[in-house]
Amino acid sequence: MKWKWPETAQRWKGALGKYSYVLLVIVAGVVLLLLPPGGRDSPKVPDREEETAFDLDAFEEKLGRTLSQVEGAGEVQVVLTLDGGSRQVVARNQERDGEGGGSNTVVTVGKGSGQQAVVPLQTVAPEFRGALVVCPGGGNAAIRLKLIEAVSALTGLGADRISVCQGG
């Protein structure tokens, strides 16, 4: 004996057959909406504050670890001095009139509850003023030259602003 679909089930089966492509698109859309944004390996988007912060101590430590890998240098300690601090460049709205005059205003956005915030375009890191490198191999001229070139390449300082000393 063959099993027979009930009458209501047959109506549903007929409707499903007729609108199968529409239902398939709806199901696919629902599945896509339920998927989490990004993948498992998607990188974390840094916060605005994380981007703008410049940590001099962490930079000195990282630079010291990197320079310690120079052959013959030994354990390196780095001290950097800065010219001022980091600064933000904010968006500005410039309006000119027909007579050559105009106005220049800072662009702000509302943060809710009546608060306003400026729109930052970029954060300019502070410029380095000078560098001191202390290491056991600092007495050797060839090692000193390698260290000066490396610090110059990483900080943008000229050789006249980098001092390499031999330490114990």
C-alpha cells in the first residue's frame, strides 16, 4: 500500500513547488543575516584611541630589542627624546565669498545628549629630537655605524642626532 499525503499537506506541497525559488532566496537571506559579521580570522578593528596613542617607552623597548640582534652589539638600551607631543589634524570647513574673504570653521559631529566632538582627519606622531644607544659593542666603529644607520632608518633622525656609547 502506498502512503498518501493528507489533503492540506498536498496543498502546501503544491505551493512549495510553485514558489520554490522565492522561498530559496528568502531562506538564503535569513541565513546570511544570521551569520556573524566577518570571519573567524577577521582582524580586530582598533579603537580610535588605540590608533592615536604613541607609547614612547614601548617604542624604545622594541627598538632596543631589535638593535640587540645586530651582530656584536650585545644588549642594547635606547633613550629617545621628542620634539613636543603628538597632535591631531581636524577637519575644517572653508567657505569663500565673492570678495576674497571667507570663514574657516572646525567640523563637529553630535555624540548625543547635546555633546559635540571634532572630526579628526589624522594624528601626527611627535618628531624625534635625538637618540642615545648604549651597548657593550658601542666601542667598535663598524657596529656603531650599523646601529646609527638602523636608528636613523627607524626614527628619521640624522647621524648627528644619534649617539652610540659603549656600556658594560
